[in-house]
Amino acid sequence: MSFISARLRPIAGLGLLVCIVASSYASAASGPVAGKVTSSLTGLPLANVVVKVLETGDSTQTDGTGHYAFPNLVDGRYTMLFGRNTYQPVTKANVLFGSCCQGTTGNVDCDATNNVDISDLSVLIDNLFINLTPLCCPAAANTDGQLGVDISDLSLLIDYLFINFTTPAPCQ
């Protein structure tokens, strides 16, 4: 499970703390996402906070103990919106639930079509040798299934794209 927190600034001068707990399933397509919203000023739970996943339109409210849940959110990256009267809404972008790697490895640039192409090769080269740019999904770049992303993963991606067209390894 992962734990993500954010602070909301209320209009009336009170703070709001948002905690998100997500179950991670490497091979599952969906799973539960739950969290708790508390006041950052008092630490007390806050009821009736609207929690919305912007990409899906799903929304719920916190209960009397500040808890909320989305029972079947599909793995992916989402933007979450938290709001309540007298509090300024807070948006948490790029919240990852589950595995970012879908199907097979190789989609290093995280394009929505999940295609493995020359763009993925460019991103991996940039990450390993040029700007050391962080990868959007290191699990997708781990084409050899070994620990970490390294030159071996780059070799396998080159092999897939230009030489033997060997299918990349499945996501782990």
C-alpha cells in the first residue's frame, strides 16, 4: 500500500491534511483506493469532504471519521480533487495507483497507446546517458526484469526495435 499526503488551506484559516492509501497489485487491473482527510491544524478527521477523481468523474465523500474509498479504481495516474465548504480545494496531480507498467515492458515514454517505438528508445538514452531525466514509469523501462534500469535494458529495447523484434518482457 502507498501513502500520499497533501495539505489544504481553508478559507477560514484551518488546514486540511489529505492521506491517500492505495493497494498496489502488480498484475491486477484495478483495486481499492482509500484515504483519510484530517485537519492539519487540529489533527481531527473531517467529514463531508468531497473527493473526486477528475479523469473518471468518480466522486465520494468522507464519512464521520474522515475516511473515503474508491473500491475499484483502475491502475494508472490520476488527478484527485479534495474540497469542502470553507476550505480551499486542493488538487493532487499524477497520483499513481497500482502498477504504471501495463502488459509488456518497453513503453518508457508512457504514451497512452502503450506502443514501444523510437521515442521510448530516446527517453531511455536520455535517462541513462544525457540528462539523467527521471523515468515516468521505471517498471516499464526494466525490459530485462533484473534489478534497476541499466544498459542491459537499453540493449534489449534496441534488439526489439531494430534487430530480432523480440517481444519485451511482461510487466512485473
